[in-house]
Amino acid sequence: MKKVFYLNTCDTCRKILTQFDLSDWELREIKKEPVTAEELEEMYKKTNSYEALFSRKSTQIKLRGLDLKSLEEKDFKELLLDHYTFLKRPVFLTDNEIFVGNDKKNIEELQKFFGVI
């Protein structure tokens, strides 16, 4: 299994995806085809944290008046399944590894994984 979960309207996602040969990867645009509970469980198994998958930049946080400090793992899970913008992206998921988000360290790890650097 090799999947990439991304948002087509996200310039950062598009920029990251163009760096790699994804011809044998399943590309999932999460607005059109949201993450399933099973896929979220696969991600969780590799991170051991729903919070690690959660985007603290989601506009839904303010819209819903969420206090992130009061949220528990089960809350993060519910939110991730409820709305696509809560997923930190992009997410590159393989049978053995996961790369979550667009921070510099994660991108460097992805580049190593793909043999770009």
C-alpha cells in the first residue's frame, strides 16, 4: 500500500507532490474522498497519536470554538473523521512508514525515502 492524502487547493501540498515520482501511489484528494475510519486507524498504528495527525491550522478550530488544550485522543479522532481540514497534510502512507505534514524535517525524511537527496 502506498497512498498520499492531500488537498488539491493547498499550494504547499501541490508543491510537495511535484517533487516525487508518485506514478505507483494512490493519490487521495481528501475533500472529494475523505479519510475512512480504517485508513485513520492505519495512520494511528504508525504514529500512536491522533493528535500527531491533527492540523492545528484548520480554520474549523476557530469556527467551532475548539479549545485544543482540553481535547483528548478520542476527540482528535472524532474531529479527524468529521472534517477533512483537520488532517495535517500531506500524509504519505506505506505499509511500513508514515510521513505527516509539511514541516522541514518531514520533507527531508520524504526526500530521503524517495532517494531525492
